[in-house]
Amino acid sequence: MKKLLVMALIVSFAAAPALAARYATVGSYEANIRSCAGTKCSVKWKAWKYTPLDMISVTKDKKWVQVKDFEGHTGWIYYTLLSTQMGLSATSDLNVRKTASSSGALACTIEKGYALKYLGKKGGWYQVSDEPANKAEGVCTGWVYGANLWGPRAKAAK
């Protein structure tokens, strides 16, 4: 089912106007973003689960997707590594709050570029959750102000 959703997203992107932004997120825990469309191409960087990516183009066979991250870096990712789950990237080091308020208690801190799962929205605040590599660290769930995030949900709010 997941592959069908991702393929539908890619097919709708391929048929859309060239300037329409289409987002997907990394669906696997870790994904290689490559310099060209193929497994023999060098790895430019790694992206983590829930990292939102702006889809720029696809190969003719629709197996590889050219993507761009929040800092404007581009590369290629294999289509099965993408998901339609909403994700957001922190555009700076952030405090995640327990409530949707700048005076709310601190839930955790995250670094610039950290990927978060989108859970909901309240005013200009976004409820998010992470999925740490070390499960012993625990999951951080809380609220972040939208001006500090990048992705399809944050983009629509600005």
C-alpha cells in the first residue's frame, strides 16, 4: 500500500506544472541522497525518517526522484524510500515545548536540520514528535513555533 501511495504522489508530480512544489518525506529510518539517479552514484548526504523533501523531477522510469532539502541542497533518492507521512525540518536549533506557548515547559531541544513527524497544528504552533536512533533516549513530543520549521505544512502557513 505504501508503494502505491508514493507512486501516486510521484505520478501526480510528474503531471503537475513545473513550478508546483510537491513534498514527500523520507519513509525509511535512513536514506542516501545521491549525486545522480543510480546506486553507483556517490552519496551526497544522508536524510533521516520524516525529513521533508521538495520533489524537483523524476527519471523517465519514475524510479528516482530529484529532491531539495530546506537548505537548498539537491540530490536523488530512490522512490521506495519516500513516504506521504508529513514531516518537518528544524531551520535552527530549537526548544520543543510541552504546550503551544513560548513560556511552556521544555520537552527537549533539537538541532538545526533535525527531522520531526507532524502531528497537528494550533495557531502558529506545530505539534511534533521525533524517532531517535537510540530508543533509550525516549521519544520527544511537543510543540514548536512554525516560523522555525520547513516542510509542506509549515510552508502553507507562511
